[in-house]
Amino acid sequence: MMESTVAVPPFESFYVEHRDVVLGFLRRRLGRQAAEDAFQETFLRALRAYDRLDHGEHLRAWVLTIAARLVIDTGRRSKPESYELPELPVEDGRPAYAQIEHLAGRLPPTERAAVVLRYAYDLAYDDIALALDSTPEAARQAASSGVRRLRAGRIHDRYA
Amino acid sequence: MTVTPDLDRRFREAAAAEGLLDVGFDVVESPIGPLLVAATDRGLARIFFDAEPELHLELLAHTYGPRVLRSAVSVDSAHRQLDEYFAGDRSSFELDVDLRGAAPFAQQVLHQLARVPYGQTTTYGTLAAKVGSPRGARAVGMVMNRNPIPIVLPCHRVVGSNGSLTGYAGGLDVKEKLLRLEGALLP
């Protein structure tokens, strides 16, 4: 069965709808000043990718994923050089979040978003709930059922 | 958590400066009411008399691409020239235009329309003859009615063969006001 798709809205509508949530998230993670720089960069990245979107579903989760990736990048850049980074499990040169995104690619959309935001980007369930427009408890359930599904390898073909 | 006007403005400016927009628009105040002005990288694309952005975002996205954003810098030169026009300090616009949304016949008519001088009027029939379609006055009227860039492409200078103002997408009072501003009608 085909899932009905939502058209990509004009960028102005997308930006106005999600800008406050994105700024709130960035401020919690980075503090006031760094959040402002990251805010602009988040939406510039979204804008660069925007004409390649296939549909307008889960756009809040999408833009928060961009913001979360930026938080990780910002954290890396700001580490003093003498600081030894712990070894992350990396396969064929990709960072951990890329691997999780790849693995989760075949989950149903809500579970995929919850798993990626929780385990790849280390978002709190409050933020994931915001991204999914649901409750923290529902976000926790989506993430854990996504993980169970990944472990069991029970991924239905239609998400492939 | 609310985005401050300053942060908002900086993002919009950066987006336009990086050339990431399919179309940038802003609302420009004028003596005939607020105008929604939209431009692409090819030039000025639209002027709407009804300046509520929500009414036009979908059309703009559909015609030019989804990266539609309000940004004053995108329509800077059009804004400045419109201000000068309404102040009576400008009699012709020096702006590139993007007529992508218009059919070939309409584009032809609009290019002829652009040559009708400030302060003068012409008729639908004359314009039709100029595009090699002497019986096409009615078709020309339709093109005027759907003119994507009124004021700059001066459809207000086109009147009926008996001199009556006929019609105008922005309302006949606006047409009259523009013609008076240009001295084409007695004040």
C-alpha cells in the first residue's frame, strides 16, 4: 500500500513553523551565543538540501537532526587539541551517527526518527517528543521498539 | 523560545547572500497600499496588490521552486525604484524581469507593454496589432488581467478604444491613481 505523501511546503512556512523549536533546542545544548550561530547554520543547511526533499513529512525531526549534527560538530571543534577523544566505534570511516542512521534506515518513520535522535544524536526524550510532535513517553516507546526491531532483524520489506 | 527579529533578519540576509533562494519576497509599502514584491535570480518576478504572503507562498513555490523566503535584500532594487516611481522621481524602471510563469504569447505581449512610455496610454487593440494579432484585443486584455508584474509592466497604461479605463486587477481606482500620478489624466 502506498503511504500518502505530504507536499514539501514553501520554505518560508517550514522556517516559521520550526524556528523557535530549533533555537530552543540549540540553546539548551550550546548556550545562548553559540546557539545563535548554530541556528543560522542549521537553517542554511536545511535550505541547501530543501529542493531535494521528496516529501514534507517529519520535517521537524529532519531539521532537529540537522541541528543535532551541528551540535556534535561544534563540540568537536571546541575541544582543546591536547584532549584525547575516546575512540568511537567506526566502521569504514563513518562516524557513529552515520552508522546508526544507516542501520535505522529500514525502520518505520517514527521509530527511525526516535532511534536516530536518541542514539545517534543523544537527544533527550523531551526533545525527541518535540521533534515527533508527541509525548516523551511515546518517544521512549518508539525508540525502544525500534531498537527491538533492529535487534530481531524483523524489518518489514515495505520499509526497505 | 522566540527567535529575535535580529537573529531572524540575519538568517534571511545570509540565505539571500548565499544565493540559496528560488524566490525572495518582501512587502513594500506604497501610496496604493502594501505590495508583495517577489524576485528570482533572473529578476523581478511578481507584484501582488494583495500583500498577504500566505496567499501567495504556494503559487511562488509552485512556479519558481520551494525555496521561497521573505528577504528584503532580494527585492532591494525593485523596492527602491518603486519608491522613486511613487514619489514622481522615476519614469522608467531599470530591472530585469523573470516571466517564466507566463505563456509565450503573454510574454510577447508583456514585452510590448514594457515599451509603452510613462504618462501615455495605448489601447488593447494597438497592443494586439503590435504583436501581429490585430484581432487579439480580447486576448491582450486577458494577458493584462494576469500581468505578473503590474506597475513595472505598465498595464495601467492600456485603456479601451473609447478611452474608458476598462479594468484593472488592482481595482479601477488604483489604475486611475497611477495614471494621474503619471500625468496621463487631468488631476
